[in-house]
Amino acid sequence: MTKINKTLIATSAPISVCKGLALFPQIGTSRAGVSASGTTGSIFSTKDTLLLWRLTADAGYDVFMGLCGPAYAVEMDVEGEADKGQVELTVSGDELQAGFFFGLTVGLHFSIDLEQYTTRIVWKGWHSHLESKWENVASIGPSIEVDMIDLILTVILLALEESGQEDTLLQKVDKFTPKLLGSWGMYDEQKNTFVENGGKMVAKPTFNIPIDITSMVPALKAVNESLKAFFCHFGTGPQIGVQIPVTVELNKIKLDSTEYADLSFSKGKVSGKTAGTDPSAPKELGLTLNHTPNFDLTLGVFASLQICKLFNVSGSVSIPILSMLGISPKLGTYSNDLKNDIGSESVASCGCGSLKGARLVEVIFDEPLVAGA
Amino acid sequence: MATRRDFLKGLGGALGAVVLTSSCGSGGGSSSNNNTSLIPNGYRFFRVLTTGDPLPEGNTLFAMPGAAMINSRNELFVYGLDQADRSGFYELLLDFGGSRPAVLRARKVIREGDVLKDSKVVDQVTSGDVNDLGSFAAVVKTTDNLSGLYLERQKSGFEPVAGYLTGMPNGAGKFGSFFGDVDIHDNDNILFVAQYAPYGIVQGRQGLIYLPGGEVNEKGSIVTSTADLIPETGGFISGLGLVDMHDNGNYVLQAYGMSQAMITGQKVSAGAGRLDAEAASMLITGNVKDPFTRTLRSISSSIPVKKSTAARPGFTYGELRYGPRIGNSNKAAFVVHVNGSHMVMVYDGNPVISTGSLSPLGNPVSSVAAPVVGADGLLYYQAVTEQGMELVVYNGVDSKTILTNGDTVDGAVLRSLFFGFMTEQVDKAGRVVFTADFEDGNTSLVIGIPV
């Protein structure tokens, strides 16, 4: 009988999505890599005569987004024994995180100029006449740049709570690229579900936020304070949608080069069989994990200017975030190997987006087992 | 040309401020044929509320920018600011039995700082509408930085109907925090624009939501939404603007959209990409009970349409900047900005007036406001001319001016009037309500009563 001392199997210690395994390894890196890109553009632009007014209104935006991931990270303690071609391991402290770290710096630029055509009667006896001219009555041009997630954090958390996504975490993390005003981790976390779920861990970080931010930014709130005198309202904000369901499944166990398959799960233990011989003094424990990911990330920006039920000009832009960041999710099932020295209860962490420092964690990617759409 | 009018206008005070209607070419008086309504011979105009007047709860009216409404319960509603710069709607109940309308009751409907039934505090009312039941639907931005749709039935206070993350009709998703225009009609049926997060789709949308009876339940529906096809084109709706609903569920909708060519023509590149998506505006008509049948009535020339659509009587190319209106028999009235300064008003498929043409008083028109459709099918609109402005009534054949600057109302000379800012500015008796500036320096809520 071969005893297997308690061994930590993890993508990093402590567990971190940004140091985890890429959900879509074909995008270039085995680890969760950093992608960053920006865009700029116009939401609407109009110059119209409206009754007595001449309105010139422009709305534009610039967006810089950084992404670390999407990825998943796992951590579990494994111990047990191998005997007569069968390995039996007890899994404890298992944890899965799936999601990404991201930052969203949004600049919003507006220009509203309102001129009024004024007509007055000039009383000069027989020479009385009307006098008309254009006069500027309002000129508003706020320009803001905000960490969008920080700004709408409260409403996102409310959305996650209301939608039952209580496992989805959103928290500020260290900036992973300097151009961002802030970085956020958005991921789902599952603990101690591994054996109960037959060796599967499922994470579904999801949210969808259409939000008007004009009351949250003092400069924009001041715009609406000015416009209320005309029963006029200006609204703008992001439409952020995120969906990253992922299933991670234990597929094989390895003691050195000996593979144990046909895994079964019972009472907190996982068992596997091999047709070969148990190694007498194995040095390395490995787990083969399959993950099946999906990923959708959308970002839109809208702006709307309305005067009573008289006038409205609106625009929205849907920003193809994934193509901007060079991410083209290829769906399917991917296989990864995680290994550690038997008896080791630590793993070295790696640099985000690279394999540096990951000496004790070997990651091997196979081709997708199932071609996706 | 208008000597009879000028003469009688000079006698206005003696006649009790009756202003006779005047038309270009056809003279005053009534006209009709078998298919048109009579235009009244004249109107009596009264100032029923003026800046500086006391408001309910001890405040003073400071300004009225132009939003005024009337229903068939003799109730007038006006958006105003008080001396503390707080904005809100006020209601006047009028008695028309005497020689001049008398205010029986004045009431604050909703104002900044009010506490709503859900304990939220009003920050700003961004859209509102009334119906003949006296119900008031309002989009309210509250001090918690969120917005919601609220409804007051029978003067009993504003109850929340829809708000951030509340459920949508038929469990279709959850509302976001941006609510656009709102319209309320008979039976408290509400049609409004709102952002929402649909279930099962990660992309947020903007929808035209119909709530029969003003309640979110299985009878409600999403009439149309962004990502729907623009009727009669290959493009997609990208945004929704102003809306008006009339009897039997007929509605008109100002929408924005992009053709496939516009979408695929967007420049996107990593790092230094630029993405422009200035949507084209359009008018869509339909019925809330038949969400799959929609008709395109006007659209920006930047989006190609079918030849049969372009050949339809009244179909107009241009930008739809103003809120469209709808009256009985599904007759749509709207103004198209052919370019930034040239406008054409269309009613029931026929052009009514355009910039550059002559007003009923014979003045070149430089601008028009959004029209208002009366219950009897008469169309009311304001034209700005090189001589000032005119309030005009149109019956499908004749256009007649019922008020112009320089006219006297309750002893004050009219300087400017603001009509067409809301959809409910004419009641079933043909009374018109609007705000106006006077040479005495005040702004008044004015009602015109046909005689």
C-alpha cells in the first residue's frame, strides 16, 4: 500500500482568478492573461431648430477596458492511499473561482448649446415694430472620466443579490494595468462542492446592468439640475452584461506516470483504477481537470436628451469588447493537468499572464475534446 | 388681409377677450365638409395661473417652462418651479360655468422632496402624463440615484409601478434604472420606454412596455425593443424615444435604428479604434395588442426602405426629432426635420405646413412645434414666423390662427406662447391649454375656450 500524504493541488496559493487557468487557452496564454484596449466615438450629434430654440447637442465617449482572464482557479487538499491498482483520495477544502479581473474606465463627453429666438415689440408710435434675435440661453459641456465599476458598484451588488447571484463576488483588486483607474475581480466562488457533485464544480458568474449614471456623477447631476428648468432630462450610462458559466470536472488522477481513471465519488472520497501497477514511492500527484466554458461580455453606452414630450434625441453604442481585446471564445471542453510534489502544502504563485514563478505547478493543455459552435 | 381680425382684436377687451380665428385666403368663420370638423369661430383666452401666484403649501410660482396638460375632468396640470427652485407638477380644478373659469381647487401633484409611497424621495420628475380619469403617470428620479415609473390613481398618492430590478410583465426580465417617456390613456393603460435586462440574454435592451391597467402582470407585454427589426427595412432598432397612445391601443413611437450597412460600416480596431453609431430616427405606428404589426411612417434618408414603403402616401424622409402624436382612427401627426432647419408637418398622411410656407396670417413660417390632436380630429399646432408666433387649428382643409403674439389676454399683451410640449393640451370640449410669456414680464398658464 502506498500512502499519499496531504498534498495541495492548486492553480496558485492563495487562490486567484487572475493567476488561474484560462478558460479559452487558444487565445494565447495558458494562464489568465491581460488584455487591454480602448475605443472612442460618437453617440449622437444633432443641430436642429426647435420652435423658438436652436439646439446643438453632441454626445461622445471613450472607453478603456482591461481584462485579466477569463479564467478559473482551483484549490484542494488531497490525501489517501493507493493499493492493488486502485487509488482512493480524500478531498477537502476544495474551492473553485471562475471569472475575471477587469477594469472599465469610461469617459463621457457632452455638449449642449441652446439658443432662443426672442421676439419683442419695440413701441415707437407709428414706427413700432418687432425685433427678433438669437440669444444663447444655455451652454453645457461636461466631460467626465470615471472608473465605471466603482461608480456603479452599489447597483451591481444590488443586481447580483436580487438575481440570486449571491455567489458572484465583485471586489476591488490591485490594478493589473496602469491605464485603468481601478481594477475589479468579478467571479463566482464555490466551496466544498467537489465530491458532493460527483467531482464537478460549477460556477456561473452573471450580471446584466442597464443603469443611468447621471445622478451618480456630480458634473452630470448639475446638468440635469440646469435642464429641469425646461422640463428637460439628460440620461446616460453603460449597459454591461457578463456571463461566464463554467463546469470543472475531475477526470483522472496520476501518481507519477501511472494514470487512475473510472473515477467514482462517495462519502468525501474519490476513487480511481489503473490497469498498471501502483508506484511504490510516488513523488508527484497530478489531477486532470476538464473544463467546459462559455463566455459572453457586452458593453454598451447610451445617451438620451428629452425635452417634455416635445423633443428627444437618443443614441446607443454597442462596443464589441471581445473583438477589441482580441478574444474569440472557442467553445468546447478543455483538459488541464495540475501537479504538485506529494506532501507539499504550498504552491508558488505565478505572474499574472505568464508562467513565471509557476515552477511547482505544471499545466498541460490538450486540444478541445468537443468542438463547439 | 386680416383687417376684420385686427379691428375685432382691438375691441377684444370689450368683447371679453374673444379672439376670432383667422385664416389665410379663406377668411374667418367656420368651414367644413363631410369629413372635417368645424373650426370654432373664436376662442376666449384666460390666464388662470401666473408667476408670482401662491402655490399650494405656501410656496410661490417662479417659472413655467411650457409643459401643460388638460383632461376632460376640467383639470389642468402644469410643470413649474417654485421660489426655492423646486420643480414639480401642480393641478388646478376649474369651473367653466361662469363668465370666466374659476379655480375650484389647486393641488400639488408631485414635487422635488416629496416622499413617495415606497418611501423614496423625489429628486426630479423626468416625464409625465395624465388621462381623463385624473390619473397621473410619472417617471421619477429619486434621491437614491435610481429612477422608476410611478402612478397616482384618483389623487391617492404615487405608487411604484416599475423600478430598478423589479420584474417585467410575464417574467421577461428585470427593469434597469433608465426610464424614458411615458403615456397613460383610458383605464390607466400605460405605455412607456424603459431599459431592461432580459432573462437569458446578456445584452441589456430598451423596450416599449405596455401595462394594461397600470399593473405589471401577465397581461402586460414588450411591444417592441431594441434589436427588433425596423419595419419594412433590413435594419435594427437601436433606441426608443417619445411615444403617444390613443384609443384602442393605437400608438406612435419615435425610434432610432441602424441599417445593416451602418452596423457593418462601424470602424473597430483594437487600441485606437473609433466606433460611431449615430442612429437614424424614424416614426413607427402600431397597436399594443398586435405587437407584430408595425408600420413605418417616416425615416431618415440614411436608411433604405422598400419602394412600396417610400411610395406610401404621407411617407416622409427626414429625422424625427419631435414627439409624434396620434388621434382617433389611427391618424398620426408628426413633424419631420428634413434637415436641421427645414421641417414638414404631416397629419393623416397629408402635409399640413412646412417651413418657408405661409402661416394662416400670411407670414413665412420659420419653425413649428409638435402638434396636438384633439378629440374631434382637429389638429392644433404652433408656428413660428418672421412676425412672431401663431397658435393654429387645422381641420384637414383649413388652417386658422386662434392666437398670436400681440394679442391681449386678460389685459396683458402676449409676447410668446409655448404649445405642443405635451400630448394632452386639448380636452374633449376643444379647450386648449398652454403657457405664455406676456409683455408685463410674467408667464401664465393660459386656457382657450372655444365659443
